[in-house]
Amino acid sequence: MGFDRRPLTPGDAGAWADLVNAIQDGYGIDDFASEQDLKEEFGYPNQDFPQGSIAVYDGRTMVGFGLLAFRSVADPVHHVSYDGGVHPSYRRRGLGGELLDWAEKAAVPLHNRRFPGRPLSVSSWFLACDAAAVALHEQHGYQPVRYFHAMVRDLTAPVPEAAIPPGVAITAYAPGMAEHALLVRNEAFRDHWGSTETSAQSWAHFLEASAFRPDLSFMAYQQTAPIGMLSSREYEGYYKKTGRRDLHIALVGTRAAGRNRGIASALLVTAMSAARASGYDRASLTVDADSLTGAVRLYERVGFAVDHTRAAYRKQLTASS
């Protein structure tokens, strides 16, 4: 089609952000990305941009992209994640299918270098309401495996007081708590669908992101033992596009001993109250629609409502070179 195809580089971050935002605009979704947000993606340990990414350009305009992310373990299958998209003005030209074919082909050698001899699958993520994406993936042999809700909460509305359980203390996050937060994160998400342990290297990258808001992140302790954590972010792209401030709750969880005690609710309300006092307009988060811990109901109880839903479709591949 006369397009230029090459791996994504940090110099593409601005064009990449423009493309992502055009795709979001096309669906009426306001989860916008900034150039800085995407530049920081290049430091993520579980991505290989030279071999596991592609940008499609028409002249100076990026019109499509694809990006693979790898897992830290094969448990027992190595589930590679694919994220990609095509500019709304360039759809129905076969680019979506081309990118999906690229993802499957690129995943195999990268998988074989990490987990030779182990099974491989590719999971692709897209809006569940996108009938064209559903049809494309089904034509390529993908099947739906999970759905995730993006939920939002209006922070201009009153936030209730936090009901902190007896014997539990909630404190603002401080850098010296990084190891405690990682401990809670890994134990809290151990039984979540698709989750694997976060390494110290990946956790450091997560905490170094410019979007991380330590002043709106919190830890829960029972005596001296960390038992719960909440990590917040604020994405510059959303503010630039809307003029509104969004507290994005990237992670919230409790260790097994802290479940069903109201600790997660107390962390959520504490964070939302602090954000509201600081002038934030809304809070947002993403949750597994079929969470075994009843997370959807938990978020609804503190005022969150579903904004849109993303689907994960998966295909088993033959991991041979």
C-alpha cells in the first residue's frame, strides 16, 4: 500500500500518541496518551521494541502500530500480549489483519529465546463493542477469554468518610515502602486471572513513571506488617485533552489476611478524598469483569460505574522457529 513499516523508537512517541488519541477519539473514549507517557514505555523490561514492535507510516503520519509484551514466566503457557490499532481514516484497507499477522509471526522467535519448548499463545485486547475487531479476530482463529471494565467515579460528588478497620493504619506512600508495596502487589494478585509476579526491575520502572502520584498512593498496615496498598497515577494526556484531572487508580489490593475486612474500601475512599481535596474531577480504574474477589461490586459500592469494556481474545500458536 506504499506505507513505511519499521519498529517503534523513542523518536516516534509523539506520532504514536497522536495515533492512539485518534483511535480513542474514534470510539468516544477519553483515555488519552501523552508523548511522555509513551516515551517511558521504552524502559519497560518485558518489551522488546526492536523485534516486538511495528509502526506503519503514511508519509509523516503514523497510521497503525503493534506492540508485544512478554511474561516473566510461562505458567505453563507463555501468554504474549498484543496491543495495536489503526487510524480511523485508514480502516478497511487490511491493516488490522496485517498487524495481527505480524504479531503472531514476531511472537514466535521472541518466545523461543525466552521459553524454548514451552507452549505459546497471543492475547489481543480491544473494545468489546468493536464489531469489526471481533470479526477480524474470529477470522484469525482467536476466541474470547476475558473482559475488563473501565470504571469511573465523579469526584465532584461527595466522598464518604473512610471506615478504617480496627487494628489497621492507613498511611501515605513513601519511597521506603517500595518493597512492602511490591510484596502486597504480588500476593494480592497471585490468584487474579492472567497475573504473574512483578519483578523488582519491573516494579522500579512502574514507580519511576512520571504519571505516578506518591502523594495520592497509600499503604495499609496491621501493626508493622503491610497488608494493603493503593497506587495512583495521573496521565497528562487526559488533562491536556479535557482540561479535567483524573486520579487513575492503577493498583489496589490486599494480602489474603486482609480480605473481606473493608481494607480495600478504606484505601479507595482515602485516595478519593485526598484527590477531591486536591481538585481532581474524577477517579478511574480497570477491573476484571469476572474477578473472583468481587472487585466490581466493591468499586460500585464506593460510587464507580462502568464506562466501557475491553475484551481479551486469545489464540494458541505453534512455537517453532
